Amino acid sequence: MRSGEAIFVTDELNRQNMIMPLSTLVSAIETHLDACIKAGLPAGAPSSMAHDQCRPVGWSVPHGIYIAPDKSRQVGRFWIPESEDESAQVHNLIRAFRQNYCRVQAEPHLEALEGLLAKWPGETATLWHGEASGAVAPNLAATLLPAFFSLES
């Protein structure tokens, strides 16, 4: 597996005209590691092609903060698979990361979703989170929310 060191973010003015203070760079690592430990996941996050989350190319792990007189840098290491076995290993990490992300994001909405799903006579629906939390099953919306699918409305 190919790997290298990287600067993930600095406390300089970025392309979005924002400055992230040193405390934010440190907090980002601490929060991430705490969440990984609580979830039982390895530290790190998917590395994506040009920040496109739909095109993961590897795995990255923040390691610390390099402080210099001119600027502070959040540094870490990335890994890019070079074989089928390595790709499978990285994709397992990415899958676990995304499943945990969906679970954490959907958690505040589970009670409401489960209340709505109590009216569902069909098979078990899969809870899901993308830009919003939801449930997935064939004909689920048409059965539970018929007014949305009525031609009269």
C-alpha cells in the first residue's frame, strides 16, 4: 500500500476566506479520536478524489499538530491501495466509517421514524441517512403517505 504524509489543514486563510484557529485544529483531532474510540472504529476517514465523497481513493489518519512561527498545521498520513486485497481492506474501513456516520446522524430521528414505521404492514424497512434520515422499503412512502401519491391532491 502506498502511503505518505500530508498537511490536512492549516490556521492560515483558506480558499473559502476562513481562518481556523489552532484550537479548532486540535479539537478536530480530539473529537475524531474520541468518536472512533466510542464507536469501536479505527481512527481515520476516507480520502477522496478532489474532496468528492463519492470517489474514495484511500484512507487518512490525523496524527497531530505541527506548530511553527509562521503557521500551525494539522498533519497526518494517508494510504492508497495498490492491490485488490489492499482495496478490499480500505473499502471495509470506508464502509464501517459510513455506516457509523449514518447511524450517528439518524439516531436523533429514530423514535419518530420507528413511530411512523409501526403503521407499516410490510417487510422490515432499513433506516438510512443521507442528507436527511429516512427508511427504505418497497412501496413504503405510498403506503404510509397516500396523500402524496393521490391524483386528487
